[in-house]
Amino acid sequence: MNNAELGNIGEEKAAALLEAKKMIVLDRNYRFMRAEVDIVATTDREIVFVEVKTRRNNRFGEPEESIDDTKKKQLFKVAEAWLHERRMEGAPVRFDVITVMNPNGKGEKINHIEGAFWYL
């Protein structure tokens, strides 16, 4: 399994988790310029922009540790573009991270970090 396939599996599992939590997935892999957000979902209160990190193991650290300030700034720009396109500027938003460790393997672990970070 290559990295793209691994990422797709992780995003499918993340979307299923959100739907199980009664969230509605509005968009997947939304791109603006060179940046992308993996999943855009909604609760009854806010729009949630979700970054999904999938790893085979944690040999190089926990997946969420790979989200640096540069990535956060890209996510904020993508979120602003998504909201602008839909004329939803000013809507309450949240940025979550879902990590998927060892998908489809023994000891698979999925972690949903709600409100993982805020606008810088």
C-alpha cells in the first residue's frame, strides 16, 4: 500500500467516525491554491475543518505532531476560501485533527482531537 492509498483509507475512516458522531460531511479534499483541507463537516453549531493524519506506526512521532504553524496557516486560508465561496463568512468554525494509526491492521487506533488548534 502506497502513501496515497494509506491516506485515502484514513480519510474514509475519519469521515465514517464523524458521521457516527452525527456530523454531516459537507466536502472532502477541498483545495484552494496549493493548500487542501481533508474534510469539511458540520455540527448543529459550527463548521468543522478536519485534518486527517494516517500513519502505519509512530516511529517518527505521533501523527498530530506533524501539523506545524505553516500547515495551520494553510488550513486557515483554505477555511476562509471555503466559507467565502459559500457566503458563510463569520460562521462559527472549529479545527479538528483525526489521527488513524495502523489502519486495517492489528491494533488500529483512531483519535479525534476536537478543537485541536485555533486561528494564529
